[in-house]
Amino acid sequence: MQRHVRLALAIPLLVVAASCSSDDSSSDSSTPASTASSAASSDSNAPADTSATETSSADSGATSEETTAASAGAPSNDVSSFSVSISEPAAIDPGLSQEVEGAQVIRLLFQTLVSLDPKLAVVPGVATDWAVGDDGLTWTFNLSPDAVFSDGRPVVADDFAFAFARAADPDFAAPASYQGLPIKGWADVSGAEPSGAIGDEPVAGVTAVDDHTLTIETEAPFALLPKVLTYQMFSPVAADYVDTEAKAAAFAEEPIGNGPYKMSGPWEHNVGITVERSDTYAGTAGVTDSIEFRIYSEIATAYRDFQAGELDIARGLPPEEIKDAMETYGDRLLLTPTGALNYIGFPTNVAPFDNPDIRRALSLAVDREAIAERIFSSTLLPASGVVPSNVPGALTTVCDACTYDPERAKALYESAGGIPGNSIVLYDISDDGQAGLEPVINSWRELFGLDVEVRSFEFAQYIEETAAGKPVGPFELGWVWDYPSMYSFLSPLFESTSDVNNFGYANPDFDALLEQARTAPDEGAGLPFLTQAQAIVEKDLPLIPGTFGKDIGVVSEAMSNVMVDPGALWRLELIGVKG
Amino acid sequence: MTGAASRRTWVGRLARHAGFRIACVLLGVVGVFAIAPGVVASLSPASSDPLECSLRASDGSYQDRMAPSGDHWFGTDSQGCDEFARVVHGARTSLQIGLGAALLTTVIGTVLGLIAGWRGGWIDAIVRRFADVTLGIPLVVGSILLLSVLVDGRRTPTQIIVTLAAQLWPGPARIARSVTRTIVQLPYVEAARALGASNYRIVTRHVLPNALPAVIAFATPLVGLLIGAESTLSYLGIGLQVPSVSWGVMIDDAQSVYANSPFLLLFPGLFLVAAIAGFILLGDALNDSLDVHLERG
């Protein structure tokens, strides 16, 4: 059940605006009185770092060109700082996190073994280098001796071994625990009866050879392991930090990490989180001295504060404001394609959706382009297939039945025998309104004379109603990668053994290709198999690809080198403040 | 009792009432929409089916949120539906809920009020306490509670009607009760009782006809209030939902695109105001014309 929760990410960010409770947490607009300890030295760092990363940013170019001396509202002291909106995170303890709001904070506080650069290539993190043995099973990571936690304590291999054991432990109930399953012994720990103590059972495949050497053994050859390990859950945690219940509770509120920033104080729930640059971090330092996360329950409130000049970065925009905002803010409005797919899935073992031609006909009747452009004001992209085209190796051509072709749809529908009773059930997530589904319903009604019975549920209940084997008709859902790989789409969604394969889809050829990709000597060698597998799914079409996601946000004129990666993560450590 | 002569009097008074004439015009228009929406909608060149919506016109160009034109008299909405067809069809939903809920409210209220007023004692006390408690809950809050707790899945007009009536019955109940209390003490009722008339006969022949004008004068503007309530609930997302066509649903859809397409809010809003104003004016007129006390004066 837990795994499904991450689907929540897939609802376009717009949805958050619809959530209730008007907790106006605009708080005071003054700069927080964070200590100005190393302001001078850090200022000299900033320009160098900024220019170093500038070239890799597609989005930031325009913003950094602006020369406006927007000093209005800038703090008068010499501590550089900016504010950014987030929703109340589910957790900022890396082990308990699985959503992007918490990840925004955690990625500043922690560094994993290997990291993703803004273009999502795997780069060294705490590990300076790594290699896999000839058997393809045993990975050795050499840890940097310079890595330290923000309290000065060195980061050692044991801290990773403990963090992994903790994340696997059923007592801890990490929501993204399943991500560790490729690691040998993980399933034994996570599948055991809860013992009452957290992290007491080591994961057999994870060994701290010495302080600076960690080996990880996988159940089967798994070329994607480094990419999986970039997930925030695999951040190091020293056992001392959480060895009593009180300490663990304090850690959840004010985690001690090894990243470029550290907490300035505990998490103020529903108000904010402030982080400041960590002096102990050995890697490229963060650009600004401190970053203030302001927690908003509604995107609209954050946007109003942004318009009033009280917030530097507003992540997400109320849908109705997007058109105006595009005109008002121009380049300062960032739209970044992300690794999200919104789709309408079929229960492929329920008639008549077991007939691929019916599925294709229903898909051909969907005008993705019009929906993305008109309903979502181009904040979404029409989907060309089942994997977002910015995922490395994904097919970029539009799949055969992923176009809008009313004539062909009609012909195919009729030759396939149509749908008995001319009526179907369509599942709708009530939280995000129905605007995106309506054109689909209208089109089906017009082309096939289909009477569509919409069943709406709030997200939590929706996930239960559409769990594998439950739905009796098409259902809307989304998927966001856990790590930037086609595998992170194809395996969980479509493999017959996956328990989040809600389609009941099973194709032995597809499963065989995924097995080949897993056991390939490295990620690159596995890619062609994944591409072939994608082609199979797009032919079988257990779902109607709808739209690919885009992250949206606006930044103040003072911001420079703003960058959002395709994982919808704002690279806040790289952002500078002008003036 | 006064006979045919007085009936002419109140009809005459009504016909001369300025508010009544305006109400007739407003309700006439809305009424025609509601009675024959298909016929009215087919007057415009666009499709008369409010559910025939497409983001693209037949030539492939986008046709959502188009300003009013010769083809689409009231423009088109975000889904490319013809706004005129939807406004016309929305009238039926609004009237259906307004009239249905007002009727149900009045029937429940009058029956309870009559019983309470006629029997008195503990029945009266219970009905009055229930009425007090019901009136203490704000309409919107109570509706959210009832609709979200009791209704699973798509909400129907009937459920909205029941929800509204369940909260508004104390109004007519109080009127019916007080009229009843007054009448049962009148000499002719005592006379009827002395002549051996049954309770049933006394209530239906003497009490009800006297209570009715006051109840009707109360219930007429109530129709307007209930039409507004339906729109409010739909606007708040707890009333009717797409694909139901109602003014409230349309206003809800329109508010998010108000800045760019204000006409989508204007047209359903205009007819909503017309319908509500029509019933309130009619209620006023009836109140002035049917005033029983005045007549007896």
C-alpha cells in the first residue's frame, strides 16, 4: 500500500491549490536573524560557484542576464538569503521522505553516496569512486575521507550501513523502503516481523569494510544500482543521532546531515524551515548564506506573497493565474519538463478492456495536444508515449495510438465490436477537479456514443479503489520516476510481478526484456532492452498516455542562476542573490 | 369565510402589483427555458445539446473560451461547450431544485406545524425544539455535513432537494403552527367541534385554508432562496457536479477563468439573479395580496 502513495506526486502540482485549510503562513517578511558568522568568506565563494554551473542551466540563462538592480526589499545586512515556498513536507528525515517537498529540504541537508547533477547524470557524492565486481553483484564504494556531518563528526561507511538497515526496518516503516529491494538481504529485513527496535537488523548485502569502504551486494545483477542510491532515503545517518526515541524524534524535526546546508533551528510546522550554509561541507559550498523555506497550504497564497514582493521563489502557480503570469513575468516564469506521466489506465483483464483494439480506439480519441494547451495552458506536454521523452533512452517518436485521430478511432472501435451497453465507468481523482478528464469524456461520447459514469474519490480512497484487480473501468493516475531511468517507469508500472501494476498487464516478452536490462553489465548496455520494452508496451497500450509533467514557478528579479532539474527539484544550493 | 368576492379582490390586487408584473416577465423567460430548453437552445446556430462539447471546432481550430458571437451567442466555456445552450438547460435544473425543495420544505413544515399547533403539549415541544436546533445550524455548514456524510459518489438533484428541505422546514412549520394556534381558539372552530366535526375535518376545512396563504407567501421567495442555495453548493463543490448542467456548476467553472473570460460568469449569473429576483418579487406581491388579516380587518 505504501508504494502507491508516491503516485500523489504525479498529480500536477496545480492540485495542491485545491487542498483545504487556509493557514496563511506568510509570517513576517523580514529576513530571519540567522548568524552572519562567515558572511565575508562565503560571499567570495558565490560568484565562482555560480559561473561554474551557469553553463549547465537551460532555464537560468535568461534570468541571470537581467541587470535590474532590484535592491528593493533586499536585506540591508550582508547575509545573503532568499525565501522559497513549499507545502508542509511529509518528513524531512531522509529515511521517512518520499515526496518532493521534503526532498527540497533534504537534498540541501544531506549528500548521498552518489549524486545527480542538474542534468541528472550520476556524479560522485560521498563516494569518490565506485566499481562493480566481475560477477555484476558486488559494488564497492570508496568514501571521501573529507566527508563530515554538520556537527563535525566524520561520515563513515557504518553510517550508510545503519541508514540502510533503518530504511529497511519494518519498525521504521520508511514509505520508500521498496527502493532497496534490489539489495541482497533487504527483503529479509523489510519482510520480517517488527521487532520493536529500529535499525537493529543489518541488511546482509551491505558491508562496511572499513571507515571509508562500503560494499553493496545485489540479489541479481542490477546495473542501475548507483542511480537508485541517489534517492534521498539512502542518505547517511549516524546511529548515535537516533539511538533513543527522544533523539530520533528530535532528528525528525532537526536532522543532522552531511550536505551543503544545515538546519538553523527546528522545523516550525506549517510555518517554515530555515537552513544555513554548513561550514563543514567539503564539496562545492552553497551559494547563499541561508535559505528560508516558507510553508504554504495553498499555492495561491504563496503566489500572492510573491506578487507582493515578500517571497523570492514561488513554486507552483494557481492554474487560473498562469496566463497572466506568463505575460507579467516572462523569463522569470520557469516551466521545466519533468519525469512525470499522467495517464488513463485500463484494467486489461476486464472485458472489453482486454481487447487491445478497444484500448487503442479510446486512446486515439484523446486530443492530448488540445488538453495540454487549452485546459492546462501549456503547463503540461502532450504525451508521446508511456515514458516522458526527457528520460534517457526513451523513444521520442509519438506512439502509434498516441495521436488524436477521430476517424481511425471510430473505425477501430467499430471493428473491435464496441463496448457492450455503450457505457463505461471512469475513475476520477476528486482533489484536482475534472477539467482534464472532461475533454476525454466529451470526445468518447461524441465519437462512440459512450455514456461515461464518472466515479470520483479523494486521493487516499482513490488509490484503494484503483489498486490492482479493483477497477472495472479506465482510471486516471500518474507516475513520477524515483530516479531518472526508463527502468523507473517500466518496471514498477508494467512488469507482471510489480504490485503497483494496476493494469493487470502481463507480457512475457516485456518481462524478459526487463530482466535483460537488469542483468546488463552497465546501465548503458541495458538501455536498448528498455527501449524495446517501451515499444512493446506502447503497442499493447495498457494505458492511455495523457500528458507529461512540467514544473512551474516564478522567481524574483534578485534571483540568479535558477535551475530546476527534470526531477522537479529546484537546485536551491546553486541559486544566487543579486545586488 | 369570505367567498368568491374576496378571491377576486386578491387576484385583482395581485394583477395591479408592479412587482408581480416584473416577476411575471422574469419568471416567464426562465420558465420557458426550463419547460422547453431544447427548443430555445436550437434558436441559436450552435449545437443545442449542452453536453456536446469539444475543444476543437470541426475545422481543427480551438473553440474554447470564445467570446460571444453570432454562432455562439453567449460564447463558449473552457471545454468548448456552447454557453447559451448551457444557460438555457441550466434553468431547468435550477427550477427543478428550487421548486422541488420549496415544495418539500413547505409540505414537511406545514404538516409538522399543523400537528404541533393542533395537538400542543409534548408533541409541540419536541417539534419546536427540533426546529430551534435545525435553525441553529447554518445552511451551508449543514449541507456540507449532510451531503458529504450521506452521499457517496455522484450527487443527484433529489439529494440536494432533500438536504435543503431537511434544514429549512422550521420556517413554514412555525408559520403553520402559529396560525393553527390562533385558529383553534376561534369561536367557529369551537362551534364546528360542538357540532361533532372530526379533527380531520376541522384541520382540512378550517385550519389549513387559513394557514395556507401565509405559508405560500413564505414559500414563494423561498424558491428563489433555494435556487441560490443550489448555486452556492455547486459553486462550493458540494452540490451538483459535471456533467450536470446547472448555473451553480457553470459559475464554479467560470470563476477560475474570470479574468480572461468574464462573460462565462456574467450569463449564468444574470439568469440566476433574474430567477431569484423573480421569485422574491412574486413572494412580495403574494404577501401583499394574500394578507388574510388585512382582508378580515
